[in-house]
Amino acid sequence: MRTLAFLIGFSLCALAQNPNTAKFPTSVATDQDLLVGKDLSSSTLTAGIGAGDTAIPVADGTKFTGYEVVTIDQEQILICSVNANTLNVCSGGRGFGGTTAATHSNGAQVRGNIVAWHHNQLAAEIKAIESNIGSPMAAALGDLIVRRDSATQLTIGPACSTAKPCNIRFGSTTTRITTNAVVTLTSGTGTAYVYVTSAGVLTVGHNVTLACDSHCTAVSGVTTWPADVIPLWRIDAVSGAWDTGGGLDFRAFLANRVITTGVGLSMTGDQITVDSASVPFKGAGYAASKAIATNANGDLVAVSGNATDCVLVNGTSAACGGSGAVTSVFGRTGAVVAQTGDYSFSQISGTVANSQIASGVDATKIGSGTVSNTVFGYLANVVSDIQTQLNGKAATSHTHTLGGDVTGDIASTTVGKLQGRAVASTAPSDAQALVWSASNSQWQPGTVSGSGATMASALGDLTVRRDSATQLTIGPACSASTPCNIRFGSTTTRITASAVVTLTSGTGTAYVYVTSAGVLTVGHNVTLACDSHCTAVSGVTTWPADVIPLWRIDAVSGAWDSGGGLDYRAFQSNSVYSAGTGLTQTGNQFIVDSASVPFKGSGYAASKALAADSSGNVVAVSGSDTNCVLVNGTSAACGSGGGVSYFDHTVFHEVEEFCGTTDAAVAIGTQTRWGTAGIGGGSAIAAANTGDAKNICTARLGTGSSVGQGTGFYEYPKGQIANPNTNYLWQVEYIFALESSSNTNIRIRVGLADQANTITPSNFVGLRFDTNAGDTAFMYQTCASGTCTTTSSGVTPATMTYYRVRMRGTATGTWAFCLNACSSETTINTNVPTAALTPAVMIATDTTAGKYMQVDKFEIQRTGLSRY
């Protein structure tokens, strides 16, 4: 008995198969396939019908609708349309759903029913869609979703598989992620950022304690989205447990990145180019350690000539003059006699007499500044000639009436049409747009409607369907109500109609993509044609630059690949650009790096010697063509010995080497203009010290052995730099080193300060390394009345390594800092002091052991002085 029951149950399960066949993906199911129902659908026959009749008379046809199944007695009948009180049967609609066509009597009940076909066909279509794209949420909307499995576990991309990969695109390169990743949280409170790098690596950046399995990479110390990644998910953790809300979704369906160029750059497609109109290029004759000038093309080249020649303002060189005596005039030597052409008109001054100009012209009257009609008449026919010219240019009267799509005079124009089509005069309401009315044949205000994303407008966005061996349909679900959207940067293109591609012949490949202009395009190397909704481009054998790839499909002997091609749509995507030498990047913008590339200034010119102006821009040196160029960028008459024989009095410059009179260490105050002060209750420890072959001699500064004790080392007189906020044309440099064991538990300041008897001066500009303040690197700092701005240099101090620090004012309230080679500078423009400052170095210990440092050299310069 049990065996019989099992066999009966097994047989019933085996028979429980859906008898309906889905239309998808060969075509899209219609109302006739899925059927339509109507509430309270019931009436009676007004005449009997035979088994083959296709027009069914009923008492009330309004009870029924097209593509509805009605039941009469035991027969189901499929209705295609209703005409008054006649129900028109679809072709093959009698005996529908496995029933038998029969005769029916007058007065028989006609009922609209929901029958098995409704459920079976809908189920078949859903299964076909799932089979074609995989689990819908997992394969598309669920691409790289992050799922919270428990308080300590996350799964990234739970639906990603080899059969249904989760695609990520950077530029035209698509990375296929085929396995989910598991993230395990151990402890901590913070945030995890899930993203994909430009190298296609699935990454979890975090500031908690967690681990990735082999399918993702964990990066610690991340507290925000890194640059140039595709963000996916962000989730917080509190006390070793993931947020129960599951975190925030940062994915975007289709995206690209827009790059802009700043001053000195231009961009064509994906290529960024330095703009030669504002940035000079190196010419063929450019060389290092040479004077530079521009050639006829405006490029930078080395000035040719002997090493002892002087550079002339016209960009050439010549032997520098001796005593300054004139050896030739206009290229002629000896007794020089004036010749015609020696001078231009602009070089001549004085009064022109009548005898010096043509007869009939009174120079005195014209030159007096008052020209009467009589004097004007000296110019033959001038009045009549001018009037004749004026009369020929325009009629004495004319109008300015406009035509075409506008009417009225220039001062009162009315737009009545757009491209020859009338515009309604009706005023629009809030949120209305100008839309075309076919029924009224005019443009008029209207409300533009839309709807949310559906399966067709999201999962099927711009899919490519193989309809036959020769036909493809791109975006079969794209419509006005469910547009397929493509975004380049912040610009979205709405594709509202599907496109059909017909293959004629050939063996090759078709690439379906959207250009940055929003054009749906098929690039190919076969013979095919697009309808009006796409553009075909021949000769394409790979993905073009700066496009959004959608699909790739091969053709063999005039037939599309039966497998349907490869899907290149990426649920998340981005483009990668990077700045090379001479460029910097801020977000999406590339800018020429003025620290390494000079810009053309307003005085730039071709065939000229060049210099840098006060802003660092390249300009032509002004002056006579026979002048020599000075080091300060100006020019002067060439003097004996190859140039100017005097110093530049616009500059103050001082250098200090801390040397004693003997090789032994001596009191520093007796050998230099520098003084000392105790810090923290200790005595100052400072001495001029013999250095080595490289450093010659140094000032050795030390501390006591109690916490806080130290030495202040400053130059006389105090306060020599007044108000460095506005009096900013100073540049200060120190060369120093920390001695053995003096890069821990130490506090130093190197720069300009208003006090040298404290390790924390109220007003300060310079370099700080203070382990008491938590410093692990040298810090650049400005302080005004005790309020400071501090920025890391990124350089970790080492012992007995000499460092060169430079600080200089660049503008009012702005100072720039750098270390060693100074290939780049860090600028601070807040808390720049206005108090008078003095060059100073301070050192203090933060432990019970003494600390020491060596100051090798001090140098200070002030430019822009006017001494006489």
C-alpha cells in the first residue's frame, strides 16, 4: 500500500509540468499571450452559435474586453476584440485551453473567468526571464550588493558567479568578478568602505579590525573614499558588530567620469595636451646650464655664442662691450655720414615746415590743431568724396522688420514659431515644459510624465537581443515611459526607442556602445545597417576611446553568433586618468604644475631673451636690443668684463657659519652675532663646534637632564623682521641635524620667533618637531598670538642626517615651506604673525636625558629694497 501511494505521488509530480511556452526571449509577450481580465464580466447569448462560429452575440458587450477568456457551458473561448454587443473570437480561439469547441443555445450564460492559462503563461515568462539573465536581483540590481549575514560577517556580491559575473568597467577595460567575497569583523568601532580599484581589485578599506577571504583585499587606516575608485557600499561598526541597518548603497548603474582642463592645458577626446599659447615648449636647441631665449616659433632654446658673450635683448649673443665707446653706427665704421633710412618716423621729433612737405599743403595750419573747412579743403575733393561714399552705403530711409519664425521690429520682437511650427500663446504652469501637440499642430505647455524603473528599464537597459541570424535589437525595452539612461559625468542621455541592426554579409565583429555625445553606435568590420535609432560606423575593430561599451557580438558568413554575443554593460564603472610630469590633478581637473613648468607672462614674446617676473612667469627682458641681460632679469648697457660691475642693491643677503677661532669648542656668544637663552629653568648649552670636511663648523646646542630644560639660540638684534604678514619678501634657510638618540623625546623649533626662552613661542614661522605634541614627522607651522596652523612635511627625522629647511613669504599673509631639494612647497596662509620676529632655534628635552642638535648654516635674504 505504501509503495502504491509513493508511485501515485511520484506520478502526479512528474505530470505537474507547466504546459505553456514562454515567448521571451525570442519576442516580448503581449496581452494576447498573457491574457486580460475584467471584473464582473458576465452576460448571455442572444442567439445560438455553432462550434465553428467566430462572432458571439451577447446581451451586453460592455461587460467584456479584448484578449479575455470567456466560458460558455464547458468551452473556453479567447476573445480578440469587442464590437458593440458582438465578441470577436481570436484565430484559433475556439476550444481554448484544451477545451472542446461546441454548439451553444440562445440564452446560455457567458462568463469572463481567470483560468489556468493566466497563471501558467505568466509563470513561463518569469522563468524564461530568470533563465536568460539569472536571478534578477543577483545578476543586475544585486551586482556587488553587500549583504549583512550576521553581526560579524558581510558577503560582497552574493550572486556573482562564472555564469553571471558582476562586471566593473574602468575606461574601456571590463573586470569580471565571478566569486563572492566574505568579510569577517573581529573588533573595533569605525567604518568599512567597499570599493573596486582602478586595477579591478575588490577592496575593503577600514579603520576597525577585520579580515577578507581570498576574493577581496583589506586595507587598514582608510577613513574616507580613496581617489580614483568605484564606491560600492559603506557600513559602520560599533563595538565589533556591523550596523543592523546594513549600511549605505553607493553603487550607480551606468557611469563615466568627466575630466576638465585648467589653465595651460587643452583636451581632445582622452588626450590632455599642454597649451602652447600659455606654456612655452622646449625647442630643438634647448640645453641645461645655458642662457635661454625664444626662437621665431616662441619655443625655448639655448642662446648660441661664446661662453663669455653677453645675451642681447633680441635673444642673440655678442661679445660684451669694453669701455662703452661706440665702434660703429648702423653697421658703418669710420667717419659715418647720415643716410636715408637710418631713422624711422617714430624716432624723429620737431616741427615740420611747409618747405618740407608737398606743395599746396599748409603744414602750419594743419599742425596747429584746429582744422577749419578752409584748411580741410587743402585735401583735394575730400568733402565730396566722403559724401559720395556715404550715399552709396545706405538709402536715406529704411526699416528693420524681421521675418521667418519671428515678427515685429528689432526693438519689439515676438517669437511665433520654432523651425516653422507654431508656438501657442498659452502661459505655462509650474513644472510644465514646451511639448509638441500633433492634434493642435503647435508647440504648447504640457506636463511631461514618466514612471519608475521596471524589469525592462533597469535589468534590460540597453541589452542586445538576437532576433534572428541577421537581426539584432538594441534596448528592446527602451521607451519614452521607461527610458534607458546613460550618464557621462553629470550629463544624462535618455534613449527612448529600441534600435534594429540588420546584417547583410561578412565575417567579423560588431561593437555596440554609446559615445560621449550620447549617440547609440554600432562599430563594425562587416556589412550591416542601423535603423534611424542608431548609427553604424565601419572599420571598427576594437572599443573606441571615451565610450560606454554595451555589447560585442561576432558574425560568421553573414550570420550573427547564435550565442548572442558578450555583455559588456558594467553596473558600476569609471574612467581612469592620471597626471604625469608637469601636471597636477585635483578631482577631475588637470592643471599644469607651476612648480615645475613656467607659464608665459603678459610680456612674453618671440625672438627675445627671457626672465622670470615676480610671479615666476616667463617674460621677455625689456630694454635696447644691444643691452646685456642682468641676473635680476632686467637689462643694462653691457660693461667691461662681461656685464655690470656693481652689486644688486635691491637685495639684502646674510650668511652665518658658526665657527670658532680655534678647533676647540668655544662659547658661541663670543664668536658670532648670536645669543643664547635658557629654557625651562635650565642653563643654555651652546658652542661653536669644529665640523667635518663637508660642514666645516657648526653650532652645537644642548639641553639639561630635566624634562622641559633646553636652549634658545637667536640672532642679534631681536625683532629685525617687522610684521612678516605684510613685510613678506624674506627667505630664510637653515641646515641642521639631530644628534644620536635625539629624535625621540625631543622638542625643537627652527625658524623665526618673537621669543627664544620658551619652546612654544606665541608668534612663530618655521619648522617644528615636538614629540610632546605627538609629532612623528617634521611639521611646518605658523603661529599668531598663540594660535597656530600646522602641516606635516611627511619627512620622518633621522639622527645625524643634515636637513635643509627653507621658508619664504610669497604674498601678504602667505608663507611657503620645503625641505632638502625643495622640489615642491607647502603653503600656509592662516595664522601668519604680524609681530616682529628674530631668527631663532630652540631645543628642549622631554625626558631626563640630555638632547643635542647641530646647526651648520643660517642664511637670510630680503628682496625688493629701494636704497637710493
